[in-house]
Amino acid sequence: MISTAIASDLLPAGLAAAEPTNPVRSLVGFYLHACWDFAYPYAVRSWSPDDYRGMFRLLRRLDFDTVMLWPVVEAIPMPLSAADRADLQHFRSTIADAQAAGLRCWLTQCAALGCDPAIAAKPWLERNFYPARRIVRLDDAAQRQDYFAHRAAIMGELNNADAYVTIDGDPGGYAGARPGDFVDIFRADRATIARVGSHPREQQVIPWLWAGWGTAGVWTESVAPYLAASAAALAAARPELEPFSVLPGRNFTIEHHNRRHCLEAVARHGLAAAAVTFLYQAIEFEPIPPAIEPAFDRIRTMMHQEAAGIRAGRGVFGNAQQPLLQLPNLWFFARAARDPAYLDRPDATVFADLAAFLGGDPTLLSPAWRSLRAELAELPPDLPQRLRAARLGPAADDLPGGGARYLDLLARQVECRRACLLASATSPADAENGDTDAVARCVAGCAAIIAWWQDNRYVFDGADGVGFRWHHVHEGLRCEFDAWVQRNQKRLRHQRPAILAGLAGVLPAEQLAARVTDLLGAP
């Protein structure tokens, strides 16, 4: 999958003389994260069964062969109710739809997490899990027994997945959790699959090593000992867990990410050949507010950095919370995973290739895809109008919301970016005489930012129950406008009443006043 020359050059310490390259076609997978709830069609959680079916067909056409789903079964309290059982049966059909599209379908769960029973007041897929989550102590016999029974009941309804993946934390787990308890989760899952699985001889259990099982927190202490202990315990138990793979997150080599070395921990314990490398945050940095943000250089860097681990193992995975917006990155990731030479393809050619796949005009689509970092001169005033008037080919019909809605999303991002650039542009006369239209500029920039947010309604995990905040809009869209406001903040603060009047109606009055205060400071 990655060339031998690249792999040997980048082989990290601990991967020397790694297990031989797997002879089968390497897996290329994508993770659909359906936890956070924002607007359709941006959030996976907002999709209908038809949207899922379309995305599955699209992923297959992009040459992905595996999809991983997190429908957040952790938001289903014990015991399993009749209503939740019915909802699980409906989601079972979604797993079947992925398989019908030619994809392997993996189901993701968290370890040692339950929820407050009060969450059941809403239907399963409308619940916000984060405020209601509860830790289950696996070193407490009663909690452990109830948790394993509940987990088995859920898997009994969703018994048709091709693999059952469990993350070692973030979310889930607790400080001091024992490696043996983590392995026991997979032993229990293996027993459940043997009893109720639709094709138990092929259905895998897959530990996702990422945060370090038993750590007090990835930002609190080094996760390295915890990753090593989990890998060692899993390696020892592997024969009883087969069929088995392991999903290590990519190595982090910067202090900000606590120097996680998931792949090295896996390799040092003889699991390299069973690993599917998860290039987490290659396609989209997570968490991040919605925006189309080409990340070809990041994908290139990560694929080169982790080439040895990918080559030694079973394949590679990517992820995005807003997969519709990151379509250029999905395209590039899959093409490069299948053909390493594609990593060297110029960005402009990649955009042209994707435009041809969608049946669109690259001279129209490319400026929109690049708009997050574009200058004003690169975004013609009529670009949004021309995008909305365009038509895409049949491939775009599989996009959640359809091709016309996708073009509308592109147009909306261009509109927000242009408005922020226009609002922050300063002419020589302005610089000499002071902005005479500062209120109008501020109103226009704020209105554009809020309009973009009103279409996607992104609120992070929603746990604090708040609505719009400035940081709920991607920094790349508003950075020049933010800087302009900061330079003019004192003067704008005196114009607060006029700014509020200009923005009247874009948000409820009390919320609008609070957000203007956030932007300009207290009156």
C-alpha cells in the first residue's frame, strides 16, 4: 500500500524487522461519527436511512471498503426498553445497508460507559449522551455483571456487524482501570458473538487503542505505560479473541498531544500484522466547527510518517465529523491509500479529478473548495450565484442532501468568507481618515458569521446547552474579521447600540446582546 522505499526510510524504533507485509488487499476504511447533534446535512446524526445508503454507495465508489459506525448505544440505559429495542432494530438495517453497498461494517462502542435512565425521555437518536453519561466500574462485581448483560443485549439486536470495536477511552474508562478488565470486555463480546452473531466465524472483536486504558486523563499524565499494558494484555489473550484485529491511533510526536505512540506499543507486542492504522485527524481535525478545509498536506504527512505501520498491518482508517464538507479530503485519502503515487499529485489536479468524478466544472468548484484560506480577489462576487445555478452528475446524488444542497453549502461558505474579508478590508483612505463605515462593516461581518452558523447549528458536544458562540464558527472563516474587530474594538464599543440595531432579528435579543458583548467587551 505504501512503497517499500518509503516504509524502510520511515520505520520507527520498535518496528525494525516488523512482521511481513500482509499479502491480502489492504483495507481502507472511514469512520462515521454520529454522536454530536447539529443541523442536516452537516451532522451524520441528522441523516436519514436514505442518506446513509447514499453515503455507503459513495464511499464504495471512492474505493473505501470498510465503514465504522458509532450510533452511540451508550445513550441507551439499562434495562433495554421495548422502544430502544425497536430503534436498534432499525439501525440494524443501516448496518445491512452498508454491507449491501459492498462495505464491511464495523460497530463502535465505548468501554465502561452507561447513562442516566432519565435520558430515555427522548427517542434514542435524539438523546445528548454527554451530560447523561455515567462511568461503570468493572472492578465492582455488580456493576460489571449488569454492564456486560446490557452490552450483550444491545449486541443481540445489532448482531450483524462485521466487527465490534471498543475504544480504550475518550470517552470511557477511569483512572486505575486494570488491563485485564479491558481484555475481559472483548472476551465477553466474543462470547456474545458466538451465541447470537449472524456470522460468528467472521465477526471480529477490535480494540481501539488511543487514550490509554486506566489513565487519569490524556492531558494529565503520560499514556505510554497504559498503552503498553493494554497491548501486552491483548497480545496474551489474542488466541481466545480471534478473529481479531487491533485499531491503533496514529503516533503523536508533539507535546500538545501527549506524545502518544499507539503504533509502537502495538508493534512491540507482536500485533503489527493485526493492526489497522487509524490516521486520526488526517481528513479532518476533530473537534472543529464546520468548514470545507482541504487538508492534502496533512494527509501526505501522516501517510508518509506512518507508512511502515500501515504497510506492516492490514490497512488504514480515516475519520471526519463533517464528512460532507470534507469530501475533497475523503477523495484524496482514498486515492492515496490505494495508490501511493497519488500523494504527489498537485492540489489543483486533485481538485480537477474530484470535479470530474462529481460531474462538475473544476473552475467553479475549486475556488469554493479553497475558499477557507482564499483572498478576496480569488472569490468573485458572482461565485455563490453560479454555484447554486450549477448542476452535478449522478455521483453527487449520493451525497446526503443531494447535489444541489451540496452546491448550496459551497455557496454559503463562499458568502461567509467574502463577507468577512470585505468587512475587514481597509482602504488607504480608511487608514488615513479612520473607518467612516465601521458600524456597517461590523454588522455585515457578524451577520455573515451568524448566517453560516444558523445553517449548521454546530455547538460542539452540546453538553452546556448553549446556542451560538463565536467559536462555534471555524476560525478560518472569520480570522481577518476578528483581527479587524480587535483593532477597532474601543471605537466599536461606543457604537454598540447602532450595531445591535443593525443586527436586530438575526438572533433572539438577549442572546444577541450577550454575543455582541463577547465580541466587543462590556459596554
